[in-house]
Amino acid sequence: MPGRIGCEHAFVRWDNLTVASDAQRALPGYREPAVVRRFDAPEALEVRFYEVRAKSVLNRVPERSRLPFRWTINPYRGCTHACVYCFARPTHAYLDFDAGRDFEREIVVKVNAPEVLRAELARRSWQREHVALGTNTDPYQWVEGRYRLMPGIWAALRDAATPCSILTKSPLVLRDLPLLREIAARTTIAANLSIPTLDERAWRATEPHTPSPRARLEAVAELNRAGIPCGVLIAPLMPGINDAPEQVERILELAAEAGATRVGGIALHLRRGVREVFMDWLRSQRPELVPRYEELYRGRAYASAGDRARIEAPLRAARSALGAGAVRRIAPAARPSVAGALVGAGPATPGSPTQTALF
């Protein structure tokens, strides 16, 4: 199945690639300078990768966050998916990068993540609490094909019998399916694929360097066939872009066919840093929608409760139209579920793990 997925971004061939440049740069929060690399590959043009050695990989989520887990792992900072709505963009500012182009082109790689994680999970104090991956930037963004950090991370979680979950936009997760099945034999594991839209225009405009939504649906089916519970996240719902009832209903239909164990969705939110990037994109690509968004998000990061209910209504309506048995559970984003709570309802401390993203 993995070999048949037709996605130009999912499986980059890194064999025999050359390093175009090599330098060093100090980054805030890291004791040693990062090694800066460029790779001679079509996907890597104009992207710099900052190889750092992390002191810790497990990130504790504050209790006040209301998230359904207390620990996260993010082997990469910044994301080449370049989604215009990505909630994680502002976190790049803590590395002295900007939330716009830098977030997409200046990628921090924690090259020692697997071994550091293994040491942390071996501590006697570790209680085998649930660990969530993909809550900030996607650990399966295409450069994972070069660095291959995830197999070592999965192996460490397996050996420590630690419950875990993954959220991604990439079928590259199927590369590690044997490891996921080994984890499932020892503890609980779940996956979610983020699929905001099937519309090609909306997909290529809002998340230009992500794998095909159809390939993601194939990955959902493959994971479920392999015994890894996998759901679909239709998020963010963006008025006038991907929230039409027929758009949402079609994703639900295909999610049901893929055996999705859950489907969730949430309205777009625009915190500082994300708002500027998204609104600039909107003025350039969909200027007719600018007044509507300015009204929805006037002076606030979240649309009002009433507006959110209206934006999310097509998801509820589609679920009703398909019948309650179409998928096992629809996870309304307003509740503190995995699908909804990850986006951090309410204020978050800058730079804390509460500032997580589903996208």
C-alpha cells in the first residue's frame, strides 16, 4: 500500500544527496551552536535545516491547559508544509525567527531526539503517561525522509510500553507501520490524519507543500486495516474556503469508507502571528472574503461562540445525514477531546506546550 500512494511530497528520495552548504549558528535555548545544512533536492531548495542536540525531548503540558494528555514530543520546529493557518507559527519567534517565511524555511531538527527520549523514558520516575506527537509541527513533514527520527522515537516508546498517539498530514507514517503495530501489541496507540479539504484549489492554496488529501485518506484506511485506530480531523474549518456542507459531507463519507474511528473538526482561530500571515494570504488569494473574516475575528483570536457554532454546523449536519453509525464517534471541537482540546481553548503561556497545533 505505501508504495502505491501517489504523493509528490510524501516520499522524498534522499539517496546520494549532497550538502550544499554547512555553517553554524547559535539558537536561543540551545547550549551548542546548530549545524546549518542545505540539501540538493527539489523539496529542499531555499530551506535551511538547523541540526541541534536537545537536552530534553519530553515536553510537559501544564495542567491548566485542559488537554487530554500531559506530555508531547516535537522532533522538529518549523514546518515545510507551509500551511497558511498553522497555529504553531508564533512559536518560531522564540528562536529569533519570524512566523511567516522563516517558519517554513528555517527548520530546527533535534538530531538526538531518539536517544534522549529513550533515556527519559528509562527513568524510574516515568509513569508511562500518554505521549502525543504532532501537536506542534508535523513530525512527518517531508524532511523526515532524510533524518529518520521517528523510527527511533517509536522504538523508544515501544520499549517503554508508553501509550501514545500521532497527528499528521503525511502518509509517510506508513513507513513506520511495523513499529506502530509493535507498540499496539504492548500498549495503546492511536493516529489521526488531518484532512481539512478535498478541493484541489483550496488544498494547494492553504497547505501548498502537504501530501494529497486522497493519499491521506488511503493512509487512514491502511492504518485501520493494520489494527491502528485512526481518525480524521477536518480542521480548520475556514468560512468560504472549506466549510460548504457538500465539502464536509464528502470527507465524512470517505472517512467512513476508510474505517475512521473518529472524526473531529474546529473553526479557524487566528492568534497573533498567525493572523498576519493568514490575512495577507487572504488579501492576495481571496480578497472577496476579507470583510467577512475581519468581522468574524475583529479584535479577537476566536470567532464568537455563535459564529463557531455556525461554522461547525456543516460537520454536525453531515454526521446526521450519514447516520450515527457512519463513523464510531464525531468529536465536537467545543469539547475538551483529543480532536478539539489540542488547539488550546483559552489563553496559553507564550512558548509553553499549551501552544500546540493540529495543523
